[in-house]
Amino acid sequence: MITYKDPKHEGNSPKYHTGKKCIEGCGRPAGTAWGPYWCFECNIKRLDRTNAQFEKIIKGFDQKTTKESHDRQGEK
């Protein structure tokens, strides 16, 4: 399991709670090892969104690289 999604992982323990409420407005205590502003549940959503954005960038980069490589081979 990915550590930020594991409720039993130390990084999601109350040790990281900041004493504030989650920035998303859910009312839960904020603070994990991955961010002081989000609760455990909202932090999962946030990091999943971030990971999806990076995957999209990587996929676009891979497609562009493949196309450029293909175009160069056609020039020979």
C-alpha cells in the first residue's frame, strides 16, 4: 500500500496533527507527514490528483518523444 494512503502508517498518525482544521473545510484535524494543512482523507485526494497530473505530463512527454523519434527516422 502507498504510505500516504495507509491509515496505520506513522506519517498519518496524530503525531503530525497541527491543532488546526483541514484546509478543505471538512472539519477534520489537519496534519500528516505529507502536509500540515490537510487531514488524512483530503490528503489522499490531493496527492492522488497530483500523481494523476504528473502521469498525464509524463504520458504527453512520452508521446511527444515517440513522435519526434518517428519523425527523425522518416527523415533518413
